[in-house]
Amino acid sequence: MTERIDIRNMRTRTEAINALPTVPSALKQISAMFEKPRLSIDELSGFISGDPALTSKILKMVNSAAYGFPNRISSISHAIMLLGFNVVRGLLLGVSVFDLMQKNIAGLWEHSVGCAVAARCIAQKKNLQEPEEVSICGLLHDIGKVILILHYPREYETVLAKARDEGISLFEAEQSRFEATHADVGSWLARKWRFPVNLAEAIEYHHTPHLSRQAKLETAIVHVSDILVRARGIGINGDMLVPDIHPESWTLLQLTDDDVRDILAELETAASEAEDL
Ligand SMILES: [Fe+2]
Ligand SMILES: [Fe+2]
């Protein structure tokens, strides 16, 4: 059996994302900016507004059904005011890894947008204070897959093939080849990029929600959203399996049949939009 790639090597490489030649320069700049201990709203909105392509992608997202604001949001500073700093930061990352996502795992973007929509919808039903922040966890929860494929292209191809051939989940297949999974990798980045701890935790435990300590609710929401989106067949996330919802998450969320129907209806609208985005 081939040896697994060790966790320290994985973490160092993940955190050195800025050094990767295949990462577009815009993403390198964003990543470097987020690592600074202090980033002001002006700096963030100035950076985004200086790039017309990024600006239009973000405005498209915030004006989509994923957020469902009744009036048009016309500027980045307006978006920050309505959605908050962390959400706009998360969107910026989401849209800037988008090209990488599509190139490497087709359908991962649709899957991610679907999770963002479902997560926001559940968070609202559960009266969480920042439903838009939870939706960012949905958008970024599988970002670790993109990072793994960039750093370990050959090894990750074998992981994808193993999942396909053996009919196991990608999460399981990753464990056979790596000491850490895409969930760990995503959370290392979220921490390095100084996202709030509950967001990082929801990413870290989205496949093992019972292990979450500080963000049980957010983690359960991302976990359930991920599975609902797969069950609904929106996008592709690298494997064909729909795992069971963890009973602890299901009990915690107490979703009714009506809730699930509403979430699926929102996913329907968003799925058609994700293609345009
Ligand atoms: Fe995942
Ligand atoms: Fe996922």
C-alpha cells in the first residue's frame, strides 16, 4: 500500500498557496490581503472596485436568488453594508476560485452555490443571526478539494478514480491517500485567511458534524445542505454518493417536511441561476 501524504507536508503546502505558479495572480493578491491582521472595509471595497470583472461577479452573486434581496445592490460598499464584511470577503474568495473549480472538478461550482443557498435558507429558518455568513460556509465548504488538486494533482486523480471505481465517498478515498481531507485543508485556509472561528469549524466538520464543538449549529447546517444538494442532483462534487445525514445534525435542526420543501424550491431557482454565474 502506498504511504499516505503526511499532514504536516499538507498543511505547509496549503498555507503556501500564494507560491503556487498555477494560482491566478488575483487570487494570490486576495489571499495575501486576507492574511494581514487588519483589513479595513475601505481597503476591501477599494480592492474589489478596482477590478471590474470581480466587481461584476460579486454584484451578480449578491443580486441572485442566493441572497434574495428585494432591491438591487449596486455597489460593493452597499453589499458590505447589507451583507457584512465576512460575507463579501467570502464571496470574493468564492468567485476568484471559481475558474479553478470549473477547470478541476466540473460541477463543483454549482454544488457550492447550491450549498450556499440551502445553508442560508436553513439558517434563516433557525433564526441564526448571520444567515449570510452561514451561506459563505456553504459556498466555501469544499474549497479544500480545489487546493488538494492544485498541490497534489497526480495523487488526487487517483483519489477521484478510487472513489469512482470502488463506489466510496471522496472523503473516504481521500483518507486512504492523505492524512488530512479536503475538510481539514479548507479549514486551515479559512483560519489563515482570518475568517471567524465558527465559519472555519463548519468547513472543518462538514463531513463529521458530531465532532464540532464551538459551531454545532452552523456545522449541522452545512452538513445537511451538502447532502440535500447532492440528493437533489445539483452540480457534481467529485463523487456520486449521497451519504446519510448524521442523526445528531438532523435532531439538532428539527427540519419539518415544509422546511425541506422550501429549501428544495429555493435550490431550484438558484440552480438555473448558477449556470449564468
Ligand atoms: Fe465536502
Ligand atoms: Fe460538498
